[in-house]
Amino acid sequence: MDYSGRLRRVQAAIENNRLDAFLVSHLPNVQYLCGFTGSAGVLLITATDKLLFTDGRYTLQAREQVHGAKVRIGKKSALVTSGEWLAGRKSLRRIGIEAANMTIASRATLAKSVGRKVLFVAAPPIVEPLRMIKDTEEVAKIRAACHLGAKLFDKLTTILKPGISESEAAGELEFAARKAGAEQMAFPTIIASGERSALPHGRASSAPIPARGFVVCDFGVILAGYCSDMTRTIHIGPCDTETRSGYEAVREAQQAAVDAVNPGVTVGEVDQAARKLLYNRKLGKFFTHSTGHGVGLEIHEAPRLAAREKEVLQPGMVITIEPGIYLPGKWGVRIEDTVVVTKTGCEVLTPCPKDLLTL
């Protein structure tokens, strides 16, 4: 990973925003900039200094993981230690903070530890725009995570049977993921069957898989620090005309959105490609969420693929395409792929068939 290059770009952004220093407290951003994966740490960046503050629990880990920044081990919290360092640098007056990820209490703690008059500035997104564009190594890691997810779906099709609970099916899937090398799941596994398939975020419950109906299976793994994300909807038992028609509408809408992914296209246009097809099938009102989101170190990153969003797709962006329809009290369908934007379109990273599968 080009940690030095990332840090230089942040230093340039600090100068452009007239900041004397920038305190990175959102741990995924810390990891992106210097490689540190501990649960307690802040990264302080100035025009001349790049310092990772953490505590004694992470002495060895920080020294092994951190690149491009000096490690400072303190006896107090990382936030307090960084503030005490700032206390002695009176030339640093405008301190940028990640306001979206810092509580009022944390800001008060930081101010107290600095102990002198400084201006804490709610910095605009600085790291997140960098993270939107994945480099070759990042894409390779996400691709590997997605391929593992696809193999796990094959395993899931042997697990799902009428009578088994959604939670048991999810548990067996997650155990298989660990055995296959996943660090952990990227988010709580969604197994939503029968009427519960109409819940867009219907996490696995104690409900038994019915003898007939849709099962929405939405899951992802973390491999080498990077997330995968995919959804497939299968049908248990015979599929009637209405449910088959609904499934095919979602499949075609999802493919229309995938086909719309090109550099220079806005994320809103990709959303519209899926939404238009479903409205034409008189199903648009049942599509109740955005079409997708970025994926990387976190399962939900920028950009957001939604109506009227203006972010322009660029090569290296990794996004999900996941339209769905949800008929309350009846059933729901969602199909999701993770794709990477290329110079000529996109590459689908989740190599798993999308034709209707009945078990």
C-alpha cells in the first residue's frame, strides 16, 4: 500500500483548507493512511509531522503495522496524548477534526488536554474522497473477498432447507466463512425468508425457512481487511407466475444498472437505470432504498448510489448494485453484485449466477 503517497495527499488537503493540523480519529481512515488496525488510536498530521498515537496495549502491533508515520505510545488515551502533544506546539492554532466521527465529549476531552486556546475546525471530508478510488492492490483484495463470498453462496444452497431456522443457516454460513479464511463477516448476515423477505434489512431470526417462498441472502466477509458484499434471492419450492415475474423484473433492473456503470456517468444515473425499469413494470413503489454504495475497508463507503446524487463515477471506484422490491406481508427480492469501475465500463467482482434458483 502506498501509505506515504496517501499521507502526502492529506498534507496537501490540509494546506488547501488552511489547517495547521488534522486529527484523524475514524479508525478506518487511520488504517487507510498508515496501516494501523488497533481499536484505539488517532493519527495527527501537520505539514511536517505524521504521528500515530496509541496506548501500551498496541506497542508491538503499532510498530509492526504503521508505515509513513511515527508511533507515540502513551499512558493515557490516544486522544489525550495527542492533545498533550499539541499543547506544546503553539504555532498550531487551526486544528481540523473529523466532526462526523467525534462526539461532543471527545472534543471536550481533546480541548482540555490541549489546555490552550485553539480553533477546532470541522474539516470537510479529506480522507473519504481518497478512499473512493481504490488502487490495484485494494481492488485485488476486494476481488478475493468477493470470490470467497461466491463460494460461500454455493455452500449456503446446501444448507437452506424447509424447517431450518434463519439463524441456524446464517450460523453455518458464518462458520464456513471462518473455516475458509475470512477474518469476520462484513455485517450481520441477512437471511430473510417467506413474508420476512419483504424486510429490506431482515437479519436472520429464529423463524424457520418455509416450505415455499423466497429467501433473501445478503452477506459479506472481510478478507485482508477489505469487505465483500453480495445478495442472492432463492426460492424454496415451486414458484408461481407472480413471484417469478417479480424476480425477473429485479434481475433485469439490476442488469440495467450494471450496464449503466461507466466512467463519467453519475451515480444518480445508475440509480435511475434500475428504478426506471421497475417503474415501467409498475413495481417502482416497492423499491424503497438506494441502488448501492461504495465498498472497501468499510461495508458502506462513499459514493452513495441514489436519486439526484451527482458524484461522477471514476475508474477504481468499487460499488454495489442492489435493487430490490418488497411487497409487505407477501415477499421480497433483492439481487446485488459488487463491481469495480474500469476505463471502459465495469468488472463484476461477485461471480455468481443470477438466474432464479429454486430448491
